[in-house]
Amino acid sequence: MEFDKLMNYQKMVQERLRQEQQQDKKIDLLSIINQLTQGPKNMVQKEQVLVEAASRGIPEEEVHILIAKLISDNIIYEDSPGYLKKR
């Protein structure tokens, strides 16, 4: 019984760590978007974000997933095809 409790606790800790790592990655990507955002419309090309993220070691597939999560979290949106904008 104690072993089961310990395993459940370990799973809970691992899940929390995964959530925190995912949150950190979203913050890193948002930081990249903030740095690249320019002009009066505060827009950035998605391709620029992909290039900058790749230079920082973030794989392209992961960037697409993170962008989708930031959009679903209502933090950014795709203003026009290929362009991201902060809310």
C-alpha cells in the first residue's frame, strides 16, 4: 500500500514538472515574439519566430505546438496568414 502511495506521489511530481517545463517553453517563445515584434501593428512573421527559435535550439515542431497553445490560451493570434500578433 505504501508503495502505491509513493508511486502515485512520484507520478504527480513528474506531471507537475512537465507542466512547469511546458510553461517555461511558452514563456521563452513569447519572449522571442516580443523581441521580434515591430512596427505600428506589433506583428511578427511566423517564419521569423521559427528561425529565431531554431537558433535557440527549439525544434520547429515544438514551436508550432507552442504557437497553437499560445493561440488557444488567447495570448497571441494569427492576424493574417503567416503573421502573429499579441493580444
